[in-house]
Amino acid sequence: MRTVAHLSDLHFGRTDAKVVAALLHDLQHQRPDLVIVSGDLTQRARSHQFAEARAFLSHCPAPALVVPGNHDLEPLYRPWKRIFRPRAKFHKHLPGHDSMPVWQDESLVAVGLDSTRSLRWKSGALKGAHLDHLESTLDGASSDAVKLVFLHHPPSTASGGHPYEALVEHGIDAVLTGHVHHARVELINGQHGRSLVLVQATTACSTRLREDSNGYCLLRLDCDHMEVAIRGWTGDVFHTVRHHWFEKRAATWRTVPRPHHVFPA
Ligand SMILES: [Fe+2]
Ligand SMILES: [Fe+2]
């Protein structure tokens, strides 16, 4: 069993310091094996905002994997940098963080894909190169390992490229996204009755709130069972506001109303 904390849309430059401190405290209490951040670490891709993001990642109680979001690319009002070096600051200020990171052990494979596009502001895409990268990464993976993909853009904001159903055919168990600042957990159905679980996190600690409060997703999973808890901010602490449980039978993930299998806390 692995525990993964899925954070998104930190937006350093527009954060609430009290929420940031409580978030780190909650992560330390939950003791994840891995922290995944699905993009928008900064508000405007400024150096001091990346420095704040890097400090936050260094305080996480587990290895942290990140992918860029649209806010982490040079803004459109700096057109030359946007076109020719859109991810320069991401790489400069987050050394050691590839924009397509991979985590792999005997129980878990997590692959980050960079869905941002330098000529678009809001929309992203799942491209053929992503699927090729995924295929070569998964080649050596154990068949018992649970397989996650994380990228900034959810299917509802992708335009062009491959539909996310293509991930089902690659044996992916869950896809973790952000961008719309709204928490959502649901099944994506592929062909032949196969499915995966879409986990979309709201903004973890920014004041750019839409209909949700701040929050993040805590996944406990093995190759047949998945529990997704939405940890929401109440004004004082993060606590579980919603639970989703899934079981996998014959390559198909299904929602289960009550857990047949409960992971140890
Ligand atoms: Fe965002
Ligand atoms: Fe975004």
C-alpha cells in the first residue's frame, strides 16, 4: 500500500500563509510516501515565487514530484521569453525537477506529463510524445504496481491532442490533475469496459478560490483498491470532507459505496 498526497495550484505569490503552514502540518501528520504537485506552483512565474515554492517542497515530509502549470510558464506579456524559453525559470529555480518526472518502486509508478503549451494560455493537451514517454517508462514496471499519471490540465480543459481515455489503454489506474480549482473524483471509461479514476484537486493554499475552499487529495492505494480522501480547509485545520472508494476487478475500476477493504491508518 502506498499513500500519495496530491496537491495542486499552490500559486505562491497569492497564498495564505496560515493555510500554507497548516497544510505542511497536515502533510506531516498524514505521512505520505510521495507528494505530487500537479502544476501552478506560482502565480506569475516570478523568481521569488519559485523560491517560495522550492522552500515549501523542501519542507514536505516525502519526496515531491512536480509538473508545470500554465502559471509557471513565462507570461504572455513577455512574448519573447514565452515563445523561446517558456520553462526557463521552472528549471532554474526547481533544480532536479524534470518537467516529466518519474517515481518508481515495486508498488507504485507515478509519471508526470507536462500538458502546458507555450502558445496557449489556459488549455492543455495530452500529446503523442506523452504517450510514447509513458509507454517506455511503463515497460519495466511491475504488473503489481499501481500506475499514476499526473498533469496540470483535466480532460475538461484539454484541447487538441489525445483524449484522456487513451490513458486507460496504457493500464493507468488514476490520473491526477488540477487547474480549475475544483475538487472532483470520478471514473473515466475507456474501451472494453476498462476504466481509471480521475482525481482533480482544488487549489491547496492560494486565495484564488472559486467554488471550493482550499484542499488537497490523499490517496491510499494498491493495485486493486483505492481510497481518495478530500482534505479540506475549515479555517483552522485540514480535515476529511469527502471519501471515495474504488475496487479494481478485471482491469476495471468501480466505485464502491462502502469499503470492502480498509487500509490501515
Ligand atoms: Fe491554478
Ligand atoms: Fe492552471
